[in-house]
Amino acid sequence: MQARHLGATAILAIALAATVPLVGAGPAHAAPRTCTVTEAKVVWDAGAADVRATGSVATADGALTFDGGKGVLEPVAPAGSVGFDGSLVFTSAAGVKTTLSAPTLVVDGEKGSLLFDVQADGADQMPQAPVATIDFRAAAVSESDDTVNLDGVGAATELTPEGREVLWSGSGGTLDLTVVATCTTADPAEVAASPADDKEDAGGTGILVPVVVVGIAALLAALLAVGSVQRRKRNSARTAQPEMVDDPRP
């Protein structure tokens, strides 16, 4: 009987040991890194004639210069966007006065694009319309400590259908760019205490713990039931056996 009790205890101990890693396990989080653009300059040889530039946009000899951009840049791929202040005012090929404002450079791996808010006289504004695409295959990304650099020279550009409608030229020309970003890594303690982690714990480990407890309780109940049945069988067997009476006769 002792052996049977030890076997049941061993089974329960194994079940408990198997559930401990499940209860304690939690998702591992890598500390996120944010790379903020601290310097950005784009020179677009767009053949811009009779274009009036304001703000951080300048024009000279048909080239447009966008300076002082701000945004984010992820070195993997690379990917990100840089926005510039300023605007361009000119008369389109259709003879309509047009204003391009809020220029934005978008980087998406080997591709990129230039976006503008486009406002033609007498028409609704087209917010952040892509006017040109950029080939970034020759651009180079480098990292040094917490600094990321994206440099490209002579990147080919091509006007989009929207760009051909509103711009001053039918060809995109080439583009040079320099982007510098400084990266910071979040404090692991802050990441561990973030609301997102709390939600994940509530939906993961928080649900798993009751399930494990219920499973252990069910296993324990089953073991106790088996023991009870065995005890009843032994008692019945003892009752069925005839009582031995010593015969006093020689």
C-alpha cells in the first residue's frame, strides 16, 4: 500500500514540475530603438525654372535644395521619412498657378518618393501627393555608435502621373541626399513596465495560471478517487474472508 501512495505522489509531483515553466514563462521583449533625424539635406536637379521657393526650400540653376529636415530613419532596409518646411510656387504647364508645400522624403529600402501638398488655383488640395519616385539602390547606409548616416549621389528620379500633371518639367532629373539620425534605446525597465506588456501578461500568463490550477486539481481528484476505489476493494476482500477460529480440541 505504501508503494501505491508513493506512486500517486510521484505522478502529482511530475505534473506540478511540468506546469511551473508554463506559469513562469513570459514573452521576451527586445528594447526598441528610435532613430531621430538630426540633419537632412536633399538637392534635386529637377530643372525648376521660374519657381519661387520659400522657407527651407531654395532654388538655383534649376536645382531645388531642401534643408533642415526632421523625421525618423530606421537603418534596417533603410526606412523612414523626413519632412521639410517651405513651399514652391510656379505656373504649371497647363498655365495654372500651383503651390507645392510640406515636402516629404520617404525612404523605403531601395525605393523612395517625394511627396507634396499640391494646391492648384481653383482646385481642391491634394495632401501629400507623390510627385516623383527615387531609385536608392546606389545609396549607402552606415552606422557608428548611435549615429546612422544615409548618403546618396545622383539617384535617378521619375515623375509620377500626378507629378507630370502639376510640375514644370516632364523629366525628374537626379537627386543627392544626406541624412543623419541619432538613435536611442529605451530603458529595459520602462519596456518591462509598459501597458503593452501588462496586456500581454493578462492575455497570456494570466489565463494560463487558472488553467494550470484547474488541471492540477482535476489530476489530484482523479488520484484520490482511484485510492478510494482501491481502499473499498481491500475492505470488501477482508469482509468476504471467513474468520479463522482456533479449535481448542487436541
